[in-house]
Amino acid sequence: MASVPTRASEPRIGEQRIDRWLWFARLLKSRTLAATLVASGKLRVNGERLSKASKLVKPGDVLTFPLGEHIRIVKVLDGGTRRGPASEARLLYEDMSPPELRRETIQAAAARDPGAGRPTKKERRQTDAFNADFGDDQF
């Protein structure tokens, strides 16, 4: 029996579209949101920016993307077959994100007493230095 040739566009075993995988892994609520994230250019696979949701990911790939206030770093362990419960979705990836700074810690570092007036030059420089270390401009 002759083997049936596969088309170049068909995914190989273990590969899956990035938007579909993000949705199966329950990292985003819908495939539309996943496709929008990819199209925005803020998602990286193995350090390379993506711009198309049709990119295939496979086990071993490392995804880096902003999610809310945090940067998520996720290693793909398996391709999903369905969007199941969260306990099943957690088996699809390994979370390699750095531990999140508590919001209270960040606010305490940048907080000023109410009615304290304008910040002094020294306080402004401290705030600028803090924002440079923990700001949102990583992408």
C-alpha cells in the first residue's frame, strides 16, 4: 500500500497552531484574543516575534508574552486535543515565569502619603529608577 503524501500546510504530530494552543491551554479566553495577541507582535516563540496565528508550535517551544500586568514565560509540553478543564490544560505547559511581585510591594515602594504635595527631585528620580526596573516597556 502506498503512503499518502502529506501537504506542507498540514501539521505534523505534536504540532498545533499557536492561537489554538493558547486557547486549549486556557492562557487566553478565546482564539480571537489569542490571534489578536499574536498579530500585535507581542508574542515570541523561542525568542522570535510572531505576527501570524497560523505559526505551528511543538513540544519544547518556549513562549513569552504579556498577560495582564505580568510577562508569562511558558514551555510547551504537549499539543492539546480539546479545551478541557483547567486541570487538564495545566498538563500542556510548564510555567517558567519569574515569581510575581506582589502589588502591595510595588505600591509601597512607589507610595507617597496623601497630601504630601509634589514629589521632590530626589523622590522623582527614585520613582523613575523604580519604573525603569519594573516598568511595562519590556516589549
